Amino acid sequence: MSPFVVTAADRKSPGQNGDSGVLTETRAKTQRPPLYKVLMLNDDYTPMEFVVHVLEHCFGMSHDTAVQVMLTVHQKGVAVVGVFTYEIAETKVTQVMDLARRNQHPLQCTMEKE
Ligand code: TYC
């Protein structure tokens, strides 16, 4: 018998019609993918303006947000700059590391499972 369809027979007390009386919900549960934090690490040499540019360009931050996040990394040593699915996080890390290398800055960016 399909779930949620209640017939006259179902309304009798459980057992009378061989039915348990329990309606089983068969709604499909949507699965959320695992998420990964992208972390930016401080160093002594990468110029502040370069980090701000990276945060604007790779993470879509406004200039003011990028400055705030850069200063957090500068002061605390590390900060989460975004949370993404595995493939997107990996792409962001690659983009940042490529930009840093091409500009000869030691900026480091990593990812870790949330
Ligand atoms: N500490 C760097 C400086 O004083 C700036 C900096 C900020 C570097 C954030 C990396 O992820 C970083 N020039």
C-alpha cells in the first residue's frame, strides 16, 4: 500500500486488518556535500595590497571586506576566507597559489575539511 493513503480499513485499530497502523514516510532526504574551509596564512613579505587584491579577485569580497580580512590574517596569523565544496575550494587554493607564485610572493593558502 502506498504511504500516506489512508483507507477505511486503516482507521480500524492496528492489528484488525493485519496492518501495523504505522504510516512510513518515504520522502527522499537531500544530502549536503562535505564543506571545506579555505585558509589564508600570514607571512612577513607579501604586500598587504596584493592580499587585498587576491581577496577581491578570487573570493569576490568588496574592497572594505578584503582590507578587514587581510588585517585579520596579518594580526592573527590565519583566517578562513571562504567555505566551499571540495572542487571549488581546491580551485580557489590553486588560483591564489598561482597568482602568488607568478608575482613572486610567498603567500600561502590551504584548505581543510569543516
Ligand atoms: N604580513 C604582511 C605584511 O606585513 C601582510 C599579509 C597579510 C601577508 C595577509 C599575508 O595572508 C597575508 N606585508
